[in-house]
Amino acid sequence: MNTITTYSHQPWNKGKLVGQKAPPRLRDIWAIRVRLQIADKTRDLALFDLAIDSKLRACDLTRLRVRDVAHGKHVASRAIVMQKKTQRPVQFEITEQTRTALETWIHRALLRSEDYLFPSRLHASEHLSTRQYARIVEAWVKVIGLDPAMYGTHTFPISWTFRMKSLTAG
């Protein structure tokens, strides 16, 4: 009367790329930037550039307020933000290209100092969610013909930073 039941469980990550992902090539970075500029996607361009400059986690990037990066109508060349996860301050430089993109975005979106820099389009949320940010990153990667499974919000801006800094410094 002993019945043997076999349970077939498939792991959530079977067939998926796990672990650290390789950073995109420099030409991929520029391809995304150019497409955002041509499409006149002001918010996405500001988000893309700031993600690269700041090296912030998605949760910290999406919670930024205008006052964190701008004084009056001008975006500062440096910013200091308290990280949510570590409760430590992080300082970063904002390049000229990013300042221009942010100023354009703030002006077009009619944002005030106390507003979130990337407000949500939904009434239930005040700022862009990390999930929505992940979808935006996925769209950026797809638009240049890359596999979105190869890139994510954790490795996306952080791994690209060195390449962008060396490019803008030269």
C-alpha cells in the first residue's frame, strides 16, 4: 500500500542568466543615448544620464527629489544623497551632459524643488517605482537590439560608469 509520489519542481532560475552580468559596450551606451535624444524622450534621457553619473541603486535613483540635484533653476555639479539601504551618504558628480538633460526635464515637467525628480504617472505612487525603472531599462536595451536578460538595474548604471567617465574626460 505504499504509494510513491514524485514531485517535479523546476527552479525559478532554470535556463536564466544568474550572477553578475557583463557591462554593455561603449557603442551600446551611445546607441541608447542617441536614440533617446532622437526620440525626444527627455525624462528617459535624464534618467539614463543620471543613473550613469550617480551609481545609485534603483530605489535611491527613483526617490530623488529636484532639490537633491538642483538649486533654483540650475542643476548642481555635485550632489550628496543618503542611501536607503546603507543609510550612508553618497556623493557624485553630475556631468555637463547630465546637467543639461536634467535642466531640460525639470523645465518641461514643470517640477518644483520639493517634487520627485521622476514622478509617477500613477496617482497611487508619488515617484517612479523600481519595477517601472526596470521596465524602462529593459526598453532601452531592447531598442538597440540587445537581450534584456543580459542586463539589469543593478549592473546597468554602475558597470557603465567607468566607461562613460573616461569618455567624457577625454
